[in-house]
Amino acid sequence: MERIVLPEIPNLNQIDVYLQNGGFEAAKKAFSQSPDDIIDQVKKSGLRGRGGAAFSTGLKWSFMPKTTDMPKYLCINGDESEPGSFKDRQIFEYNPFQLIEGVIIACYAIGANTAYLYIRGEYHKWIKLMQQAIDTAYEKGYLGEKMKNTFGVDFYCDLYIHKGAGAYICGEESSLMNSIEGKRGYPRVKPPFPAQKGLWGCPTTINNVETITNVPPIISKGWEWFSKIGAPKHPGTLLFGISGHVNKPGVYELPTGILLTELIYDVAGGVPGNKKIKCVIPGGSSMPPLRGDRLEGVRMDAESLKEAGSAIGTGGVIVMDEDTNLLKVLLRITHFYHHESCGQCTPCREGTGWMEKILKRIDQGNGTSKDLDLLVSVAQNIEGNTICALGDAAAWPVKFMIQRFRDEFEKYVKPQVVIPVPNKVHSMRFTKIALDDIVLKS
């Protein structure tokens, strides 16, 4: 299988090697066509966003207004703070110039002269590597004003790295824009959408790093070629970051639609000690988990995972074996989302804290079955009631983990005390009984 975003070419992170292997030829081909032609090709290719939502890339580009007096911007989202996701840094390290070429083509297609590459603040090594690649591209005339001479066109674009400050919420596109503007990372209410009012109130398009890196091969080899790879409704390859209880964790580029069991057992070498799988989170920590005994036939593409009751997310596959304490796992995930909530929306700000407190109570041996029902109730009241998707990201692990592994969580709670109550009760006094552990039934 041919790799698209991480080709098996040694030293591809060196510009001379990249040029020897057809580097920037796709950009030259793009400049010989109209921006609308480029957008149409990307749309026909079926390329969908690799950042979680799996939205049509070409369709997103088409939202950018054709004529406007305001400048247009491109933002490339490399925040990658989703637990279980660690794919974009592979591109920064091993194929940075293809990402840069994708930025050039995308800027030309949407009419932007300025692009911002937003990278999470903890990625010190990869920020340095990416900056070196950008500096080299400027020196060689592939970025900035020198592009006009290099490509022989009346077009240029500048690319800047913006380093995040360790806030998960800035992976959300409107928070990302606020962060670039120097504001607090609060998500914005939509509409207006970024294509109408984005950075500094100007039209803006936001794409994931992996998404943009797919663009040069699509232009170079044609949209028909790309559309025939992997799942028909979600074509191309994906960078799957596999972690947890597998023998060979890592990042693997494979066609979409691959069986989840094949990914785990054939690609990642199976589970240590040949233990059974209890749970798999298929797309990063925010995606609904799947039971280990219900993985047969599940394929790794957006449509198939939706049918299975989960989502492709960022392609971060987390495998947990039969000995995993799912209460500990859920508590850790919930603590993360409580800590990372920006606090703007009440359901998320308060609800994530409530869920963590309840899970801590269960973990300390003081929970009851009623707490499990309460957790699901709180999660359902967060879900769909926040400005951005962080509320859903916090709610889904709790809601679906308890619903799908209820038998597992019942092991960690105390049975409820049931006290029969006569039909006619004039007065009752309870002493030394925790009312939270009592269900009154008449």
C-alpha cells in the first residue's frame, strides 16, 4: 500500500530529498489551474477532515467568499491535545515540506496570503523542527514574496507558527483563532462561521495538519486516484495512533476502512499475554468506547464507526485488556476534561466537576448504583448544551462507558439499602443511616 502523508523515503525532511522526489511539483501544477478547479478536485477526491469531525475539505474551502475587501486567512490546526492522539507530530518530523506545499495550494485555492500553523505548546521539539523547515522554504523561494519568481505567478503566501500555551480547548477552531489573536481561548458562538468572520473578523478557513498534507498528492496524482483508496465514503489513508495494551504501539498509515481487529492483531501485534480485550476507544479519549466482545466486523472509517456507535475522531486507538480497571480509566479521562474545560458554559463547567466528584466517591468505595444513574443523567445534560464540542467530549466517555459496561461498574458500588415503608406513616426518624444509600419504597 502506498503511503500518502508519510512516504517510506529516507530523509524526506530535507528539502533536497523532497525536491528529488517531486516536491513542489503539485504546487506548480495547481498554479496552472484556477482556484475553483483546485477546490473542485479536492471536493471530488472525497478528502474529509482528519481532525475529528470528518467534514468535506473541498466543501469547507468553497465556503470562503470569492470577492471581499478583507484579507483571507488559513489556519492549520496542529494543537493535537486529544489524549490518545499523536499523529501530527510525525508529519512535523518526517514530512514537513509536504505540509508546507499543502499550505501553499490551500492558500491559493481560497485566496489567502497568510497562514498560521498552530502547534501545541508542549511540542517543543516539533515546533523547532517545523520552524527550521519553514525557514528553509523561505530561503529556497517556496514561501513569501520569492514565490512569485520561483513559480512564475502573481501570488505569494506567508506561513507563521503560533505556539499554544497548553490549553486543550484551543484545539477547537474558534478558540484557536482567539488564541492567535491574543485573547483567552474561549470558543465562539456560531454563526457567524469562520469563513464569514474568523481571524480579526476576516474570512478564515481552518484545517487539520494531516488534512492539508493530503492535498499535494491529490493535485499531483488526481482526485480519481485518491477516491479509490480505502472506504468509498471516507477515502484515503489515515494515520492511526495505536496505544494501550498492544505489543507494537505506534503510528501506522493505512487505508480507511481497515478492520479494527486487523489493526489491533495484525498491525499492532495483538495484546500482550494473549489476553482478551475488554474495551477499545477508536478515535481518541472523547469518542464513545466499544466493548471488546463486539469488535468483529467494525471498520475504521467515519461511516462504519458511526454504525458501531462510536466515531473515527483523530484515529487514536486506545486498547484495554481484560485486567483493566475501567473505573480508574474513566476517572482519569473525566479529570482531564474537568481540568481542561474553559468554564464559559455552565453545563460543562459544573457538570465535568460533578462527574469527577461522583467517580471519586465510587473509587473511594462510597458509591451506589444510584450514582451510576446520576452520572449518565449529568452527562446527558451536558451533551449538546455547550457552545463547543468539549461538553460532548467530556460527556460521551462517561455516558457510554457506564451504559456499555454497567456490569463492570456495578462491581465498584455498594448495593442500595431498601427499607419498606408502611402505607400510612405518621412519623419516621432515621439515625446513623446515610440517606444517599437508601431507597424508600411504599
